[in-house]
Amino acid sequence: MTEHRGDRDETVAEFKKLVNLTPRQLEEWLERDESEAAGQHKDGGESTGHASGRRIVDLLRTSASDLSDDDVAHMRKVTGYIKRHLAQRPSGDVADTTWRHSLMNWGHDPLKGS
């Protein structure tokens, strides 16, 4: 089922607003041990967020006109995750927390710009 153009445009705009790491920054982050340790791991493999981060890098490098419906659906998943996770911010310094590391796997650094 193809979504309406307005819904698609809103999803892409929200994704670009919430994903505040560049493709290069995200690639570098995903190579770190802290990135691989964060998130839920299924059967001892790669975490859901880490796998999503690799896909986000590709999405950031894809022109909006070349995005498939599946790409836009993943963008919607990413923005939903980021919003839910931001609402669960722990108190205190979050610089070196699993909470922040998990968000960064999904392309958002809550400390960027602060």
C-alpha cells in the first residue's frame, strides 16, 4: 500500500530533524565497542539498533526521490524510537550511558548541539 505524498514528506522531514548525526559520524560511532554493546541483542548477534544504524547511514545518503516505501517505513520506525527513547531520559549526566549509546545507534546524539 502506497502512502499519501504528504505523509511521506512529513516522515522524511521528521527523520531529517531527529537524526542529527551525519552519515560519517554514524559510521564512526557504529565501529565503537560502546555502540555494539548497546541495545537488545537477539541470539547473541547484532543489536536491533546497531543494524538500524547501518541502514540509517544508507538512508541519509539516499535522495528523497529515490526512497522506497520500505525506506520511508523504516524512517518512521526510527523517528518513533527516538521520540520514545528521548521521553525516557535518565536524570544526571548522560554522556557515557547506555541510554545515549542506544540513541546514537539510531542516529541521534542527545548531547549534540547542547
